[in-house]
Amino acid sequence: MSVASLLRFIAALGVGAGGGALFWSIGAPLPWVLGSMAGCAAASIAGLPVAASAATRRPMAAVIGVVLGSSFRPDLLAQAREWIVPLALLPVFLASAALVCVTYFRRVAKFDPATAYFAGMPGGIAEMVVMGSEPGADERTIGLIHAARIFLVVFTLPFLIRLVAAPVEVHRVVAVGGDTASWSLLGWALGCVVTGLVLGRALRLPAWHLVGPLAVSAIVHVTGIADFRIPDWALAAAQVGLGATIGCRFAGLTLRALLRTLLLAAGSTILLLVLTIVWAIGIAAATDIDPVLLVLAYSPGGLAEMSMVALSLALEPAFVIVHHLTRVVLVLIGAPLAFRTPRS
């Protein structure tokens, strides 16, 4: 990383921290992610010298992975038997979501077949851009649509859930933030970060910088080897970095291009959220699983972002993590196999 890039990243963290502090002061849900995301998006669109690349995201993602892994408990395997129905129905949901979104981008946005297909797939930004480049799709459009979708979902869903689910009793989980007593076990956290990053990259795991540390931390906690927590300040810093990387993706856009991208992404996001809520209500009626938890597990947001929303609402993050990891794997395998370029 060049000195200029480093300075832009430091500036992004400063803007993100300011936005996070503002959102925290007004009591917004997930303040350090949402505030940082909003602040860096505004700064990027205004042309300020802020930037956050995939490389700068990785340390923050690793910390968040360890935090999410610490939500796995020894009794989780017995509880996981209740997740069979939503996991079994997940491929059907993904197929229906993909069909709706791809059709939307073809008929409404008028994208070419390849761009519409990979912009409509409920997968990660990097994976869909890489896959879409092979059949000649517009990589920038795919990246912007997915970035805008994640931005809109992460920004709106916590507020909607808090508004709708406030009076409902939910299954509470222990907080994963730590205090000064956590310093005695900080070595475990650092060990999980380093080991997870090495294994994740060696095994070529999807989103390896997040999934590797998450898996190692989960194993440590599920087996009862250790029960460490990440200090609150480190978790907040990682969330600021996560929000900054999402917000900085809008750099270089004109206001007109931004509005068009947001409008198109908003249309597909509304369709996806309505579909998600319908499925969540149906599965909840059949299984007695909390519908709010199902919305987060099936939602069209990112793994890290939706898991952090679950943490902020004191819901079971392991449930959300398992479903989003399954989604990532299914889309990575299924999307390229199912794609066929239609004849003109």
C-alpha cells in the first residue's frame, strides 16, 4: 500500500469514526457500522480523499470473524437440530430470489443478460464481479448494484426490525463485547485471527479473511477450550472499518449515476425484502423459530453485516452465520452452473 493510499484510508477511518460517534449519540442501531458507512459514502460522493480497499478491510473483517465465532457455545450443536427446516428450504428461497431479481434487472433496468444475471444473484460483491467478468458482463455495474443493495439493507433493516419487533420477546444471547478483564485472554483472540487468516487463505475459503478467523474462534468456543471476548473498543474499531469499506465503494460516481444506481438497487432490495419477510413468516409459523431471526438469516445483506445486526439486537448470531455461509456456498456453486447466455 502506498503512502497516499494509507493516508486516504486513515482519513476514511476518521470520517467513519465521526459518523459512528454521531449515530451512537442518537441511539441508532448498529451505530459504528451505519454511521461509518453513511459518513464515508457522503465523503466519497463529495470527492473527499477517503478510500478503503479489500486489503484494508481484511484486518477488520478478521476481528469481526473472531467476535462472531465467540457467539458459538458448547450447547449449540443440540440447538442446531432445530435449524434443519430453514436450511433445507434455503436453496428454494435463493432460486426464487434470483429469479425475481434477474427478471427485474432485465425488464426494468434493461441490463444485458449476463449483467442482469450476476447483478441479481444473492451473492457477495467480489464473487459476482469475478464470475460476471468471464461472460462479458459489466463489472462496474454488478459491483455498484451489490454495494448499493448491501448499503440499503444494512442501513434500513436494523431500524425496521427495531420498529416492528420492539414489543416482541426475543431469544437473548450473551454479549460478545468485553471489558478490561478480557485483556488476560487477548492472546487467544490474536491467535484465532492469525491462525484463521492463514488457514482461510490456504484452504481458499469464501471470504477467507472473515470465515477463517470465525471458524477457528467458533471451534475454540464450541469445544470449551476458551471463552474469551474481544474488548469493546476493538469491536467498535472493526465495525468502523467495515462501514468505511462499504461507504467508500461509491467513490467517483456522479450524482446522477449514484441516484440511478440507488433507485435500481432500491427496487430489487424492496422485492428481496418482501420475499424474505414472506418466507420468514411462513417458516416461523411452521417451526416456531423467531421470524426476526429468520429475516436476518434469509436477508439479502452480507454475512458480516447481518451477523452484526443480530448481535446488536441480542439475537442468536450463530443461526444467522450458518445460514449466510450456506447461502454463499450455494451461490458460488450454483450461479456459474445455472448461467446460460440467451441467444439474441
